[in-house]
Amino acid sequence: MPETSVVKMIWKNSKKELQFPKNLPQERGCKAEITTWIVVVTLLVGSVVAEFHLNPGSSVDGIVVFVVIAFFGLLLLFTVGQLMLRLCYCIEELTHVRSRYENSFCQMLKDVMLCNVKTYVLAAVSLFLVTVLVLLYGGTVVKLDRLTTLSLCPIVLAAYCVGNLMKMDESPHRVMLQLKDIGGLDYGSGMAYSFFYGYLRMMLPDRGDQNTGLKEKIELFCNKEKLTSANFPVKKLFVLIPASGHIPASLTQMDHKGWLDQCKSLEEEIKNVAGVMGRSYKNSLYKIRDPNLRSGNNEVVYVVAEGATPIRTYHEAMKNDAKKGSHFMKYQKEVTLRFYTTLVDIIQSDKDCCNLCEIIYYKDEGENGHPVSLSDVLKERLSEIRSRQAISMESADEIESGNIRLLDSPSA
């Protein structure tokens, strides 16, 4: 009988520990760090021994002092190099102060220039030791040309290893760059893949089974309610991503003008997913009322809209999780950016879904601090889609006219 892989909580040595199943990768320990420290000590001792054998006349004390000065001097130099590199990053971040740092120059400097506590302590200790040893021993010991290449290389390697152990490059800005560089394995991209393959890809296209696609559901609703294309101009799903991440139960609560009303839902869809039999899925309809928006003889326009549920979940964790809430809040914009760009890229690359969904990222708070009305956001996107459709139709007509002229032209 195969062993069941179940995570069990056990009490051991009066501490609550997690026992991992045999086939599940366990958390990494500190063996690498311990080994690195052993290598650092070995390199420094080897440097002293090499210098002593290459210069037999030198005193051991003088060599040790000089190796210590060179080692901590290099660490201090690496710290200065980090500061210079971060100043270069600031040049790029200046163009993102408004969108990423709430228009705060000080916040941008803090996120880019801030180092971890270990780096500050290491820099202070290095500066103190180098200064004290130079003052104590003076020029009789501190001569850079005394160290040979053979003894200097281990010191450089040891300083490099310690710099990495201290994570000198660690900063909030560095975390943001890492989210972009890890190839879709970041939190935001992961949410986008989960949202698309776990929901959108199942709901949007017509798969030819007993469940119809979104466009077919909309057409069925229009026929039943006797709605024209003017009433339902865009047969797509509008997925909303507000910058704050706050998405209430009903989208009408995001429209302070009162022009957005909740309507009926589209035809329900039943699917068997991950062991859950008969899971129910459905999309909600909303209608936009606007005295300035006339669609034929009716002043109502219908849309299928919903908030991006992964963003709502992230917002809930950010607000309610005592351990990680503040950390989630700090990187909310970057996670949302990764979610948005990844989701748009996935949808545009999928031929079955690319024309069935519109992703709308918008700032739900205006410059004056007042909330932005969702009905205005939806109307603006509807206007953009209509403009795109008009341009496409004009281009198609031009191509068709050109083909007709070619057919009518006499052959050579």
C-alpha cells in the first residue's frame, strides 16, 4: 500500500515543527553559509601563509595586520561600489517617481539606496578597523606593494564571498528588479497564469461541448431581451484591475455617480474541476445609464464586467495578514504590474481568447483624492474599442477597394 503523503504537525522539543512528506522538497538549511565562512577563513589563512613563505623576512604579526587591513578595506570598497551603482539606478527611477513612488522623490531614494542592517554594520566595522590599524601601525606595515598577487587573490575572493553573504545588493528596489527577472515565476505572473488557465480559458471560448462560449452567451441574452448591437456594442468580458486592489462584492459600489446598475447574469456554466463535480460558473451583466450616452432609442449600454479576483485576494491578504501584510503592501504596485503585463501577454497570445477579453487597469483614485467612477472608466474603454473597430473597418474597405481595382486593371 503506497505511503500517503500528508503533512502532519508534530510537537518536538516543546516546539511546533512541520514534518515534510518524503517526496516534497524540504526547506534549505544553512550548510551553504557555514561552508562559505569556512572557505573565507581558509582563504585568509592561506593568504597569510603564502605571504610568509614568499617573504620569509617579514614578521607574522605584520602580515596578519596587513591581510586584515586589505580584507576589510576591500569590503569597504565594495560597499562604496554598491552606493555608486545605486546612484546609477536612481537615474532610471527618476522617470518612475510618479507611477511607482506616489510622486515622492524621498521614497524613491529610500527604496533604491536602503541597505540591510548587516551591510551597515559591516561597513562601520570595516571603516573602524581599517582606520584604527592604519593609525596604530602606520606606514611600516601598510604598504600596498607588499602583497604579492598570489596572496592578494585569496583576500579578494574572501571579501567577495563575505559581501554576498551579507547581501550587500539587497534593497526594496532590488526586489522589484528580481520580480521582473525570474521569468514568470514571480507572484504577480503566477496569479495571472492561474487566473487565465484556471478561469478565463475555461469561460471565454466556445469549446464545442455542452457549454457555450462568452460571445454565444451574450448573443443568447440579447435575443432573449430583444437588445440591439447598440445596446450591447462590445461582446467581451471586461476584467477590472483597480490600482488600489480594492474590489467590492458588487461593481456598483465602485461607481459613485450611480450610473452603473447590476443586471442579470449570463447563462450558468457547470464544470467538473479538480475533483469538484458540478462547479458553477457565471458572468454578471451591468448596464451603464448616462444622459449623455444615447444608443439608438435607449440610453442604456450593457457590459459583462468583473474584478480580477487574484488582485482582490492579494488586497485581502495585504490588509488582513499580520505577518506579511506590510510586505505585500510595499510591493503591491510591482506585483500588480507583473499580473497585468503577464495576463495581457497570455491573452493576446491565445487565438481563442484574444478577441473575447479586455483587461482594464485604472487608478481608482483621482488627483484630487476623490474616487474615480467606474462607469466613466468603462465608457472610455467602450469608446476606444469603437474607434479601433472603425479604423479596422476603414482599413478593410481600403484593402477591398484596392483588390477590386487590381482585378479591373488591364493585364499587360
